[in-house]
Amino acid sequence: MSRILIVEDEETIADLEKDYLELSGFEVEIENRGDKGLIRALNEEFDLFILDLMLPEVDGFEICRQIREKKNSPIIMVSAKKDDIDKIRGLGLGADDYMTKPFSPSELVARVKAHLSRYDRLIGSGMPENDIVEIRGIRIDKTARRVWVNGEERNFTTKEFDLLTFLAEHPNHVYTKEELFREIWDMESIGDIATVTVHIKKIREKIEFNTAKPQYIETIWGVGYRFKI
Ligand code: CA
């Protein structure tokens, strides 16, 4: 099911759009403030964005610009002013479509469907698929940098993610803390091999059922760590 984010401060409009899109089988999330919408747009997985232009805190221009730096999903910009639409086109922010309010909700649904199917075709025709590592209930999406444990998503810091991914990609191989530190932290990093211990502990708290009896990352006493296969 495609997931859509609507960033719109006029709640009645947002709700109407949501109702119509949900009736067409889409999963829809709404944010009424620009700053909150931006955070979700950058940190969650959405297949399409519908952005109002004038929003509290952060406007639609800025949200569009920042999404485009990170993602290729379709963006539909909406505004009450025709002039604004012309302005956005002129700026070349990378939006895929523009609609002037008021518009009919069914017109919006039609455009959403068109953009999603076009985007799907685009992905199917050559954009690489996400790089996935999967071991015993742990699924790591290296491309999106997301991790699921038994189907439930867990959040990792950058280094935790890098460390977990490195170990999971080299299962059954014992690495010393020194090796892991060299592998994951660059030379300028402040810290030492104790950093590795701290990160392993944090990772275990997120992936292990019982951290006292780790099922994934084993401690090999006096040597280091190994990801069990
Ligand atoms: Ca507005």
C-alpha cells in the first residue's frame, strides 16, 4: 500500500484530501506544521508528498527542496495562489506537479495515482533496488538505513547502524574490538576500543530478546565479537 504524507495547515482541506485518498486505498498521514512535516518527510518512508505552500514554521518551498536532496518520490505542491504556483515552477525545486486551491479531491486522487504509477515504472526500469541484509529475523535495509527486528522497526544511531551492518555482513567471523574500531570509526574519531563495547551494548538492547544471553552478537572472551549465523 502506498503511503502519502500531506503537509497542510488548513485542517479541513487536509482531512478532505485524506478521506478521498484513503477511499482509494492509500495510507495517509497529515502534519499541520511545516517543521513537523519536514522532519517526518525526511525520516520516514513515504511514496508521495502533498505539500501546501504557505505553512507555519517552514514553508512548502523549503520542504520540497530538502526532500529532493534526499529522495526521489513524487511531490505535489498545492497553493491558493496561482502566482505562487508560477513562482515554484520558476524555482525548479523538483516538484512533480502543482495544483491551485480549490481543486476537486478526485482530481487530486487521479494525479496521485498517475504520479505513483509513473514513479513505479521508473523504479522498475533501472533504479537499483535497496540493498538488504537479512539474518534470522533481522532485516537491514542498507540503502534506506533502516532496521527491523522480527518485523518491528528499531532506530539506530549512525555508528550503531554501521557496526551492526558490518557484523551482520560478515557472520561467523570473529573481530577484535580494535578491528571493529578501525573499520567503523575513522582515524580522526575521538574514542577508543571502549567505544566499541558501548555500541555493542546499545545494539544488543535493540536486537536481543535477552541481552544477558545474546542470540545474535556473541562475545568471544578475550578476543572480540562474532555475529552468529
Ligand atoms: Ca497554508
